[in-house]
Amino acid sequence: MTGDADRIVDLYERHALAWVGDRGRQKVFFEKSWLDRFIAVATPGAPVLDLGCGPGKPMAAYLIGQGLRVHGVDSSPTMMSLFRENFPEQEMTVGDMRTLSLGRRFAGVLAWDSFFHLAYDDQRRMFPIFRDHAAAGAPLLFTSGPRHGEAIGVLHGEPLFHASLAPDEYRALLADNGFTVLDARMEDPDCGGHSVWLARRAEDR
């Protein structure tokens, strides 16, 4: 499945406008409860990092509406041009989260429905990147699969790669990089079946 994982960046760029249209037709904002918990841990008014932000709606829009600043990161230039149009006062970076090195820390790090498109080893390598971009006490919110394995969805007729490590491995990677798990719910029925992790970086690391 590695080839499908390698094609994710190109796939989202080619289908960016169609994806935005599909997302705009989604009427239920099932992510809200987890975002509210993320916001409750983050420093009010401080910048947070949104990895795989897309055009920023509805996720970044909600965070901004609650008083946070958002630095959006996405590998798709089209997605980021839309993000700039939607939120001209926010910061943004066109780039691949797997090689991200902004040289600064944020009051929260979000990787919602983006991190789980990475291959196993790329996911493992993301945890030091999460650590290096999270301030002391900052929350980390990301989605995964419920168990170790790969799955192929469909994005406008093309294969859409997903992968997940085992929950115990995520817990170990988080602990090794200075994060404490605040909550983890596999296939949360109140969040459209998403498997969601909320962690917090230690104050002293």
C-alpha cells in the first residue's frame, strides 16, 4: 500500500476544489466537542498549529471564532490558497507535515483527518515533530484508526490511503515524546465513528 500513501499529496491537490465542495455539504459538525476540549487546554488567544488544515473550514474557522490564532499547514497549494482567502490574517505554510520544522512552538497542535493518511513509519516519525512544535502544556489532538492496519477509501474515484498503528503503540510514542494522554476513544459514536486522541505535552519537557 506504500504507493497509495505516496500519492496522497498529489491526490488532494488534484481534487482540492471537489473536496472543498463535498466538505461544505456536510451539515453535522461532529468535531465540535473534541475541539472544545482542545480549546479548554490551549492558552487563550495563542497560536495553534493545524497540520493538514485544508481550506480551514470548519475546523480552523471554529478555533478562530473561539479566540485562537491558527497557523495552517497543508501540502496542497490549492488548499492553502483557499485558506489564505478565508483567513487572510492567519499564518500559513505550504509544506509536508513529515518534514516540518518551523523552529517555534505552539499552544496546541491539531492533525485531524490528516495524520492517518501517513504510512506506518511516517506516523512514528511524526511524534518528535509534534513534540518540537508543542509548547509546554499544549494539547495535541489527532485522529487515527481503531487498530493496527491499512485501509483504502475512495476520493472521487481514486484510492485514498489510511493507516493506523495499534493504540498501545500510540500511547508509547506519546509517552516517549513527553505527552500524557487525556482521552482516547476508538470509533467514537458521537464523532462520526472517528478514533480520536487528545494528549497534553508535559510542562517540564
